[in-house]
Amino acid sequence: MNGVRIDDLPVRDELRGKSPYGAPQLDVPVRLNTNENPYPLPEPLVERIAERVREAARNLNRYPDRDAVELRTQLAKYLTDTSGHEVGVANVWAANGSNEVIQQLLQTFGGPGRTAIGFEPSYSMHGLIARGTGTGWISGPRGDDFTIDLAAARKAIAENQPDVVFVTTPNNPTGNAVPPETVLALYEAAQAAKPSMVVVDEAYIEFSHGDSLLPLLEGRPHLVVSRTMSKAFGAAGLRLGYLAAHPAVVDAVQLVRLPYHLSAVTQATALAALEHTDTLLGYVEQLKAERDRLVRELRATGYEVVESDANFVQFGRFEDAHTAWRQILDHGVLVRDNGIPGWLRVSAGTPEENDAFLDAVRALKKEQSQ
């Protein structure tokens, strides 16, 4: 049994030589590498979660609500209240994290013989899930400033005629938002080419300076907006993602969802969190202020920074980003090396965590100048 590797098994060809998604999980004083919300859930919410889970536990001998109607109703209300765009329960679908939402979309609209395109660097799970569903992956272009080069993007869509187009805004790992007019232009290009599904990944939208693109759904049945409760809701451990789209899209993804895919406990916990949105979005405002402070202080220290609409900041430039990552780690602070030459990414933490990070990068700058 010893010595057997993945490539010794009869795995699919497109998975050979690939690595699973993940970030280093190191025991260091300050961890700012996974874009988590650093604030623990408030005690009243913890108590409410316990109450709802206790209620759900009484019926764990039964399957949960297969269609998660109560949860989808409350998610629709949250989207309507925060965007000003009317969203109904028929427009919303929920799953185990936005990654499962993306997987279900690719199972439905992608798959063998079909392709998806994303504009990289961007969220690497789009490509990984595409390969996992047998969907061909196309890496679309970005400009040197990490914005989407619209002319080049249109050309890539026209030439490749993908079945699914991913647009991530705010973009991970760079942090910059995509203007609505760019998304509209990409949607029009995608419809002219195939037509294709366009998935707008808004995992970090609550941290943005601008508005959600939810209003663009009106009259566009091939447009999908995906969200998560991991970031703004401070519920990364919950694993709850959701989408908003035309009801036909919601009906379509149910063709591939596993039976009873959302547990009763997950639904109960998410419903409790949605009762405390005002408090949780208050933490978002604190994190936005801290993110903006990081941008100012990094620039004042002499680093180049990409303008951020997320809860993280991409900064550089380094001759050797991984060496810089290790040097920052030596100061007890863990940031993210995404493999983008010359750049690192730091998540906005508490003021104390951010102070420790800023001390580390100031020390690094001083060491590099000697």
C-alpha cells in the first residue's frame, strides 16, 4: 500500500497534476490569510442559534425541508432590503457555501463538452470546480492593473463561445470591483456568442464602496448573482451560500442538487443569523474602515496597493513574494501568497491584528532598505 500516489490511481486526466484548494493553517499570533471576519458572533446571536438548533434537533429523525423555503424567503427579504431590488423566494437558491452554488451551476450549465471562462487572477475555485465537473476551463485576460480589459474579454468570449462566464466583483484576490457597465457589456457579448450563462460572484459585495449588481437581473434570464454568508455575516463555519436569478435558473439547478442537501441544523443557524443582520452589518462597517486604514498605511510605508472593495488588500511589489511572505510570517503574522508574482494579500482584521501586520511590513520595508 505504501508509495501509491494519486497519479497511480485511475483518476480523470483533467485532475492529474492538480492541487486541492487551500491556504496554510499555521498556529501564529495573527492570521490574516483567509478573508474571515475576525469578530466572533455576538452573544445574543449565539443564544438565538442555540434556540433554533434546539428546536431543529427535536425533529432530526426527519429529513429537513428539501427546498429550504423559509430560509430562501428570509434570504430574499435580506437581498430586497439591502439592494432596493425586489427579490422573491422563487429567485433564490441556497447551498453549502457559495462553492456548492458554483458547483451546481456548472453541473447544470457546464459539464463535458462545455466550457467556462473567468478573468484571472480571480477566485481559483471557479477553475477547480469547472475541472471537477468536467467543464473545460478558459483563462480570460486582465489588464496590468487587474481590471478586466473589456476589448480583450469580448474577443475571448467571441472566439471561445463559453457556456458559462464568471465575473467576480469585488475580485478575489485583487480586491477591485467591476463596473456595472462592464458586466453589462460582458453579458451582451456572452448572449451574442452562444448565448451563455453569466455568473456574477459577489462574495464580498457588502464590503464594497458601490452597490450590488442585483438590479441587473431584471430582464436578463441568463444572469446569476451568487453570494455567501461566510464574509459579511462572519459565518465561515456555517457554510451557507446562495444565488439570485430568474426562477427558471432556480428550477434548473434543482435538477442536480443532492436530496436534502442543506441540513436542518444549517438552515436553523442561517435563519438565526438573518435575524441579526443589523448587528452583523455593523461589524462590516468597522472592517471597511480598517481596510481603508490598511490601504492608507501601506501606501504611506511605500507599498503599492490595489484599490480594494473587499475585506482584504493586495499589496506589493516584491522581487520575491514568497520570501516576503516568509519574512512577514517571522514577525508572527500570516498573510496570503496567492502565487501572483510580486504581490501578497492581507485580510482586514481587528485594529490590534492590523497594527501587528503594519508593524511587520514596516519592519520588512526597513530591512529591505538596509
